[in-house]
Amino acid sequence: MQITKRSGQVVEFDPDKIYQAILKAAQSVYVLDDKLRQELAEVTKKVVIDLEEAHADRPTISMVQSQVENRLMDAGYINIAEHYISYRLQRDLERNGYGDQIAVHLRFEKLK
């Protein structure tokens, strides 16, 4: 499978990049142990399956990131999803020249 980067460049899809991004977000919230690493690897696998089942010719980075966010929240990793999304939004601001003017801080609350 190939994906389309923000620049329009088409590259081979690498699931490990998803896993590493999820781990980075998780490390900002928790101390990682083997069990959590395994659970996050399962989240990554589900994202890959979702993308394959979508049958998109070339998913975009945004599509991949949205799937990651959804799967993290579905798995109950709300705090990790907060950090993953915050990082994504902050990077978007930086790419658009606003990184030194705006800082992103998200906090989700579960509704009853």
C-alpha cells in the first residue's frame, strides 16, 4: 500500500511509523511497559486493517491520523489520543507559520 504525504509525494506505507507516533504520545502520559506496548501494537494493527478495508487508492496522512485517533479513543486511550491530537495540531500550526504564536493544549472529558 502507498500513502500520499502532505507534500503530495507518494511513499510506501510503513505501519511502524504509526506505532512510533502512538508510543511517543503514550510516553508523554505513561511509563511504557511491555503490556502497554503490546496493546498499542494492537491499536496499530487495527488502524492498518481499517485502511486496507477502506480500499482507498492511496490514503492521505490525514486519513491515517484520523484512523489512529479513532482507534485510540475506541480502545479507551483518551489521554494518549489527547496528546496525539495535540501534537498533530501543533505541527499543523508550525507548518503554517503559527507555531510561535499559538500553543495547543487539549483536554477531553468523557460524557455520561
